Amino acid sequence: MKALATIFAGALALAACSQAPESASTGSDTAAEETTRVVNVYSSRHYASDRAIYAAFTEETGIEVNLIEAGGDQLIERVRADGERSPADVLITVDAARLYRADEAGLFAPTDFASMVPGIAEHLIHPDGHWVSLAKRARVIAYARDRVDPSTLSNYEDLTGPEWEGRICIRSSGNVYNQSLLAAIIERSGEEAAEAWATGINANMARAPQGGDTDQLRGIAAGECDVAIVNQYYYGSLARSDDAANNAVAEAVGLIFPNQEMGGTHVNVSGAGVAVNAPHPEEAQQLIAFFLSEFGQRAFAELTNEFPVIEGSEYDNPVLEAMLPFVEDDVDMGALGENNATAQRVFDRVGWP
Ligand code: FE2
């Protein structure tokens, strides 16, 4: 098989060509418009590599991708406000809570994803086909290799102990990744235990929350904190970066996949659904099928360091492979959305900024 990089390079070159103005002799614009198939994608995925995936999709299907990128809540609000006039065909989020929010707003058309992807686990797909997971991400504990003995740290709950006082870097509670982690703890252990956990983490922070997950990893490398809670793909991206400074951050850090004997490591998903008023529902389904194809799953693993949702997907990414195997929390993705409001209330009560 040709390396993905080569395929993507080819797809990108093709995409660039197709944007060149056509010569006057190739016919009227109207004829061209009639034959051009398009899909309008509203995505909160903030990864440059997705453009390469879209280019490959266009190369394979001839369907052009119009990409609207914004935050999940902004996209949801836009599709909701536009109502029947919404041009959105596919709505993509990087978090199950936002899929839930979009679904609650009635933004998804039921689609038979279950027969499109027989290899997908039940908890990763909406029971009525309103959305489907595209790729998984695990929220893990990162630690300073030179200052922390990983054998002393197994669970998220361990970080609330007094020995971790002043040693934790973690982003703000306004971030949906933390909200979904807390929502999963609420689902597994109840609101009271979740509040005790949030209280303990808040008490042990090395600094007020700042920046994204990558900034927490940099905090460890800079000696500002000894542990952090981050999505594992940020580590993958630093470890596989072309920039030696990023590699050095990754080298200073180890990862622990927590709660292996306590319900599993918290996993969240990138997911997508067909918009309820999609002008191009067929093209929308084709794009989602492409994400779930052998090629698409491989692209997520190789380009964004996310785990495939289809069992047995093959990919070439030693950093990602080294993270396996691990036990993942198989809480229904819908529960992350259902518990989101409670999670936010708990964060407010404990004063986690
Ligand atoms: Fe992210």
C-alpha cells in the first residue's frame, strides 16, 4: 500500500488543480454547476490534517467539500438558527456532549449507520442513527518522567491525595473535555464522588488553569507541574512533530492510562451526523462512510493520533500503537451529554476556574 503521505500529497495537488480557472472553451458555468456534487461540512475539528482527508475524498468521489470551521456550540447555534434554510449537510464535533446537544436541538436526520459500519461498538453510535463516532480519544494522566514514579499512580482518583498538592496542571472547567470526564465520573460513581474528585483536583493545582492540553504538557516539561490530565493525541502530535522542541516536551513526559481496574480510561469521540435539513443528504452519507472506511480510519490514526472506531483498522503510527492495549470506559456516549449540566454545576460549586 502506498504510504498515506504520498496519497495525501497527490490528493492535495489534485485539489489545487481543480481550483484553477477553467478555460472558456470548456462550456458554460451552468453546465459545470449542474454536474458538480458538493457537501457542506460544519466541523469543530481543528486539525489541519482534516483538509488532506477532504482532498482525498474529493479525489475519490468527485464530491467537493465546502468546509465551515467553528467551535461546536457556534456551529450548533448556526444550524439551529438557520432552520430549514441551513446549508449544512454534515455536522462534526470533537466531543460527545456536543453531539448530544445538537441532537437535543433536533439537528440530525436518522441515518442507517449501523449497517454502514457493522464493526462499530454499540456505545459509540446513537441508537436511532442520529450520529456516529468517527474516532476515539482517551483522556489520560501525563507525568514528568524524572520526577514521578508511575507505579504510584493508577487512577484519576489518586490525584486528589495530599501528595499531589501543588503539582497538577489542567485546563479550565469551561473546556468540554474536562466536562465530559467529570460527566463520566458522575455516571460511574455518582455526583457526590464526582464532587469530591473535582474538589481534590482543584485543591492540588500547580497554577490557575491556562491554555489547552498541549500547554499542560509543556507545563510538565518546564517544571511548573509534575502531572497533567490531557487527551493523548496532543502527546502524539508533539512526539511525532518535525520540531525538535516539541519532541523534547514529549520525551520529558510519560503517559498513564488510568482506571484500568476501575471502569476504564475515559474515552471521548469525534463524531458526525447528517443534518436534518441537509440539501445533499446522499453526499453527506458518502462523506461519513469515507471517514469510516479503511482509508478514513487510517487517516485519523496516522494524521491526528486518534484511535480508530472500527476494530482491526490498520495504520502506521508507532506512537499510537505503543499506547495500546488499554481498558476504556464504555459508558454510553449519550451519558456524557446527559450529565454535562450536572458536571458544570459541580465545577462551579467547587470553584474550579
Ligand atoms: Fe482537541
